[in-house]
Amino acid sequence: MDHLSTTFAALADPTRRAILARLADGEATVTELAEPFAMSLPAVSKHLKVLEQAGLITRTRTAQWRPCRLDAAPLKEATDWLAEYRRFWEDSFDRLDDHLRELQNKKDR
């Protein structure tokens, strides 16, 4: 699977998105990341493994502490890809605005 597909597959799950949002505030342990969820530590660890395989997080080891850290580089690739479609929609909305203005001007005449 290519990087972009792996990133979107990892982002498809709301739990993983919530974990990334938490890690945007700073590194955290698995226990800290698991706190807001009604799931076991092994279940959270499975989500972390998916995020790690997608390159969205890194895990380090400092003695007994194994913090997780956000790596946002894959998100930039996804954002760049989505930006192309944003331009498409913005252009479409601009054309719709122009068309509606023309219709309004014809009606006002």
C-alpha cells in the first residue's frame, strides 16, 4: 500500500484521530493515551501500531518510560493531496456565485 493510502487508512478510525489530536499537545504514554477510551490497553496498543506503521507516530524508550510522539510529516502529504480538491470546490463555488449573480441581475432588470 502506498504512503497516502496508509495515512488515510490510519485516519479512518475516530479513535486513532483522537489519539493524534492528543499527541498534537505533546508526547504521552500508552496509559495516558488510553485514559479517555473505554477500551483495554492492548486495544489502544493496536491502534498505536497502525499509527506507527503509517508513520504518524514514533515511540521511543527512556528507561521504563515509552512515550509516543506525533510525526506530522505524512499529514502534510495528505493535506497537499486534498488541497488540489479544495481548489476544485472553491472554483466550483466561485462559478456558482457568478451564475447566481447573473440570474439575480436578470431578475432585477
